[in-house]
Amino acid sequence: MEATAQAKNRAVSTPARQGQKSERSGAWALRSREHGHSRVQRRSADRVASLARTASSLSTHRTKNGRVDSEDRRSRHCPYLDTINRSVLDFDFEKLCSISLSHINAYACLVCGKYFQGRGLKSHAYIHSVQFSHHVFLNLHTLKFYCLPDNYEIIDSSLEDITYVLKPTFTKQQIANLDKQAKLSRAYDGTTYLPGIVGLNNIKANDYANAVLQALSNVPPLRNYFLEEDNYKNIKRPPGDIMFLLVQRFGELMRKLWNPRNFKAHVSPHEMLQAVVLCSRKTFQITKQGDGVDFLSWFLNALHSALGGTKKKKKTIVTDVFQGSMRIFTKKLPHPDLPAEEKEQLLHNDEYQETMVESTFMYLTLDLPTAPLYKDEKEQLIIPQVPLFNILAKFNGITEKEYKTYKENFLKRFQLTKLPPYLIFCIKRFTKNNFFVEKNPTIVNFPITNVDLREYLSEEVQAVHKNTTYDLIANIVHDGKPSEGSYRIHVLHHIWKRRDAGETNQQGA
């Protein structure tokens, strides 16, 4: 009975309290109408502050045995891991906050794939997590995962595939087996690809650089050197030197190209090309078509210099792989308008005697015969064909070629004295004059294997040089007009498969 009476009294007193609350709420409503604008502005801030108080209270739980490490429990049982969307994750682009454009303390949202700065209160990542309920973030520098806005670290082995895509690593054993156990990999979207033979995105007009980078990535010694970051990360450079950025970006690109656990079957060279634009002082750009040979020449020399190499004394992996040497014989010619007798007299002077210098090279430039000017009977231009060994005769030590300057003429001949482990041929197709750039369409026929260059070495060098035979690794082709064309690359690779008895176990493509 007593309990019933108390319940009635409580029931009777309720309307009065409700009336008091309604009067107060009326006063609050009046006040809110007067100050409505400031209340709307502070609403999001109040929500962030309340979440922060909740997060701080959760981190100070106590039990009978004292303080419990609730952080560790939450770190290993984060309820938001199923919200991660691996299909939108792309770590190929520059690590900048999408709002502040700062690269300091950048985090990747693993739900939408965007980059944000910081994770503290009022930071862009924190506000993004509150506004869009995206909770899982990855620090792009420390490779640690965090849950926001609760602000605790996530520790879960299922996230290792994400950190590996962001920063692939290779052991010495894995690098040694790259060419022995080549097999297809499967990307996250289900497509199959062969590591090292993946496409590079053409952002706008950077296919000339893509083709060169793709070719260099398939040179085994150069590839193996850059797959292991310890080989170059301790190289000391002068303060303020930006050229080492080229080395870092090329190493990152190399590891992404050869990553067997990519989420997609293509790679964007965005960061690599930004380093190229910066280090070349905009000589080579993403938005403007460039010359592949010019880029190759600059890139190899810049890479050699950034690795601490010099012209003569200090060598690097670049010179170890690509540098050869030759003798250049030069003879000055009298002016063609001079009388014959005067020419004969000049040829006896020391100035017109043949001189020889030793020179190194990173690649050999091969000259094509002049293209025909006239059409055939079908009103079509004849496209000539020439064997590779015909244009290689330039380096046999006998063939002379005239080189003209605006003042003097010279006869030069070349003889190889040292062949590098990997040899680059650049066939000169473009000639520039005062009016336009012309492309020579001559087709060069070349073998894919067993290109023997012994006959182009001097006799004393032939006895010392054991290996003079080369096999093709990659071939870069230019299609279209000089200013409007595009570059593409063919890469020789092998796929190892299980076969029945009696069949070969290697298939070349």
C-alpha cells in the first residue's frame, strides 16, 4: 500500500514538473531564437568535443585488479575492419592531404581512399571520420593503422596486405628467384598479371618516359639493386640536393612494378614523373611529348650522379651495367671551296692529322640510311629495310663518316674497346632542320637472340673479351608523326608452367 501511495504521489507531481520543464524549454526556445545562428555554428564542434570526452573516458577503465589496458583490447578487436574498401586504395599518387595539400603527417582513409592530415582534434582526418563515419586510417609514413575518432591504434594481421602494397619489400632470396620462378599473380579485382610486366598509366603525354622506365625495370642487375632499398638509402648527398629524390622514386616504382601482391594489374608512375619534372627543371614534362632517347640519356646520367658517381673515378650500378668504351679517330678536313693544291698542303699540317681519344658511352647511336624522296609507280613511298649489322658497321673501326659544323668538317671512325653487360642501341630516326622535324621510316631487321659483336672490337680486345653475344630484352617503338606520335614497348619475358613429360618447360613471349 505504501508503494502504491508513493507511485500516485509521483504521478500527481509529474504534470507540475512537466509544466516547469515546458516553461524552461519555452525560455530556452526564446533564447535559441535570439541566438540561433551561434548555436548552429557550434553544433558540429560540440559533437566533436563529446566524442573526444567519450574517447578519453574509455581509455581510463579500472577494475578490481587496477587499470586494464583497454587500448590493447580495442586495438585487436576493432569493429570497423569490415568497412575497409581495398578496391579504392591507390598509393601510387603523391602523399598529400586532399584538403591542406600538406605532406606532413598524412593519413589514408581506408574506406574512401582519400588522404588527410593529422588525427588529433580538429584535424582533417578527425573531422572526416566524424562527418562521414569513416573510421579506419593508415599513417602513410609509419605504416600504423588507427581508428578515428576513438583514436586508438589497430593491430590486426589481416591488414598486412595493405601495408605491403604501400611499401613492398623483397628479401635477397626473393630477388634471386625472380627470374627462376616467374609465375602469374592475381590482383584484388581478379585480373592476372606477371610481376614486372604490368602497364604504366599514361597520365597525359608521358608515354616516352613510361617506355624507358619499363625497359630499365627489366634489366636484372639494375632491378635487383633498386628492389633492395638498403643498397642506396645510406648514400650521403649535399644538403639541399634534390637529385636523390630521383633515386628514391625510381626504387619505389621498381618495387611496385615487381610486387606480386598488387591490388591492381597496373601502376601509376605519378610520383616518379613528378621527380623527373622537378629534377630536370621541367625539361621533361608529363603534359608534353618528349624524345625517348633524350630522356634515356638524361635519366641514366642523372641517376649515376645522384648515386654518388663521377665521370671518371667513382662508379655506380648504372655504369657497371651500361657503360662501355670506344676509340674515336678524328681527322679535320680542309674547306671544300679551297683549291686542290691548297688542300694537299693543308693535309700535311699537324692540325689535319688523325687524332685518337678514348671515350665511354652509355648507349650506341646508330644512323639510318637516307630515306627515299620519290614515290614508286603506285604513288606510294618506298619504305626501305636494312639489317641491324649494316648500321652497326659504323663501329667496326674502318667506316668513316663526315660530321659538319657551322665552321669545320671532320671525318670520324669508331672502334669499340669494351662491351658492357647490357648494351643499348638508339636508332636515330629524327632529324631536325630550321623548319621542321623529319622522321626516317626505315625498317630495321634484327635478331632476337645471339647478336655477336666480336668483329666490332679491336684485335687485342677480342682475346680478352669472353662474352660478346647479346639477347634482346626490350624494344621501344615510336608510332606516328614526330610531334603527334606515341611510344610503345615490347618486353621479352618467360612464363614457367607445369607441362607433360616430353614437352619443354619454358615458354617465351
